[in-house]
Amino acid sequence: MREEKPNNPSQKNKNRKSWLWPAIYSGFAVLFVGMVWTYQAVTNDADEKVEVSQSGNPAGGGDVTVETNASNETMKFPFDEALLDGVSVIQEYYDMEADSEQREKALLVFSQTYVTNSGVTLSNNDEPFEVKAALSGTVEEVVVDEFMGNKVTLKHADGLETTYGSVTGITVEKGDQVAQGQTIGTTAANEWNPTAGNHLLFEVKKDGVAVNPGNYLAF
């Protein structure tokens, strides 16, 4: 009768090791791939939400792009910069702290009465020119007044407002979103300030108080 040989424990250990480590490596690989896939999915979803919000779709309500731009803008001239050499200030902003000569230039005369100028009066040698939005914003008010001249007021970020007076051919309405540099009308003459001829009255307010446009632009 043949005697049975006892099992070899070293052989069992070898067989166990032969499948144990590959299984561990496979588990780590599956876990790593899953983590990468999850990260990419989350990142792509976040990018899509940002894109939708800023493109004016329902997530952004159409206002996000303008507001984001406005908060990063610096004020520009309210006309095409190609006209910079031709446009001049013919009536200054009335600044109480300015010298007497400067204040005198900021006085408007109507019906034998002096009125202080709340902005700067700009002229292109009495020729009409397109009026541009100095900043992105929302149309706060459009006033039609044949005697004093039509005007458009825009509300901007940081408590700023700009008003464009003595304009015609107005292309915007109250509530419209306006981009910086967008044409909002064309200059005209009016009966209230006939000596200025064809001109633009450009006004700036900060937190509801009129300020010198020269604080923002080198007029």
C-alpha cells in the first residue's frame, strides 16, 4: 500500500500569492479610474453652469454679463475716440473749488439768468456726432424734451450714473441693457442752450450726487 505524501504548505502559499497581488492592483486601478471620472464630471458640470449663467440663459437672467463687465470697466469718452482731436469742452463743469476763471466758464446763461453747469458741454465744431455709452449699464430714464433737449440716463456699477443730454435719434429704451461703447443717440442743438449749438451735455453722478466728469476722464 502506497503511503500518501503530506500536502506541501509552501505550494499553497505560492498559489495564494499568485492571485492576491493582481487582485489588489486591479482594485486600486478601478478606484483611481473612478475618482478621475468623478472629478471630470463635476468639473464639466461646474463649467457648464458658469457658461449658462454668463450667456444670458435662464440661469443668469440675461444681466450677469453686463454686470460682470461693468464692475471691471474704466469710464470711456461718450463718443468715438477717433473724434478725440475734434471734440472739445465748450462749457465746463461748475466746481465750487475751482478758480474764478474756471467757474465762469461753467456758467450758462438763459433768459438773463446764470445757471451752473452740472456736467461738461462737448462740441465737435458744431457738427453732430454719435453718442456712446461711457460704461455698461441699464437705461434708467429716457426724457423727451424738445426745448431743453432729449436725454438718456444710464445706471452703472459702484453707484455711478451717466446722463447724455441734447441728443436725438435715441436707440435705447428704459430698462435696456447697454454695453460700453454702444451708440445711444446723436447730438443735437436745443433752445435752452442755443449758444452751444450742436452739442452733448455729459453728466456723471456718484451715489446720486453730481461730480466732475473730469475726475474720470481727461477732458
